[in-house]
Amino acid sequence: MRFGPVQMLSIAFDGNHFKGELLPELERLKAEGVVRIVDMLFVRKDSFGAVATLTATDLDWEEATQYGAYIGALIGYGAGGEEGADSGAMAGAAEFADGHLFNAEDAWKLTNAVPDGASIAIVLLEHRWAVPLIEAIQRADGVELSNEWGQPADLVEIGLPRTSGISDDAPLI
């Protein structure tokens, strides 16, 4: 099974007044095969502090355990080479066996961080559109050297005056 790049997206909402636009758009993107929810944790607090939580995933049990094994193997390899990859794969499969990476402790921490009258969501989105591109790069014996997501704040930061004492004439790289 091939997995696309995963993005962790955190979204905060002031209040609990949704216009019904987010879920239909997410469903459209999922139906078109653009993204898939690996895991999602949503916490809503009303103005009195009453909490509602929601979790979701698009992975079935087999996909979840394969995904967990894949992630665990990568982390394990980084920590202990091939032997670490084997034990990491087993640990990762077990971690994802319930279909979720976010657990009760994560829900508790998020609940305590959300103020009354607000909502927050943490979503692991797999970018399915990228899988064919990644496969084409591999077939061409290409090697990914960098993979960065540009954000509007990055562009703002580029324009900010430097206070590091480095001359404005100094090259950035």
C-alpha cells in the first residue's frame, strides 16, 4: 500500500456557529481522491464549558494497522537501524489498531487548552493526489531533496527587517 504525504492541520474556531461549509468541502475532496483523513480530533466547548468531542478516520482496520506499521518502521529505523525498524513497525501497528493516532490523553490536553465558547480540530490529512507523482519520481530514479510547504506567514517573515546584526547585503544562503 502506498501512502501520500501527511499534513497535520490545526484549526481553531471562535464560537460554535458553523455555516455548514467545511464538511461538504472535505467530503468533496475525499470523494475526488484528493485527501483522506488519517485521524481527526475535534473538541467543542460551549459558553458554559460543556465539552463535546468527535474523532474520525477514513482508514479501515487493515489500512490503519498498515499505516501504523509504516510510520513505526520509519521512526524505529531512525532510532535503531533495521532492528529498530522491525520493532517500530510492530509498535506502530499496535498504536493504530483502534484506527486513531490521537488518544484519550490528546483529547484531554486539547480539551484543557480550548477556552469556553470555542472549538478546535486537529486533522492528519493524507494528500492522495501526490501518490502518482511520488511513484513517477521513483520510476525515474529521482530522489526528493526537499519538500517544504510555503505559508503566507513565511512570505511575511521574508519581508520583515532583520535584527540579527547581519548586513542587508549579506546573502541569505
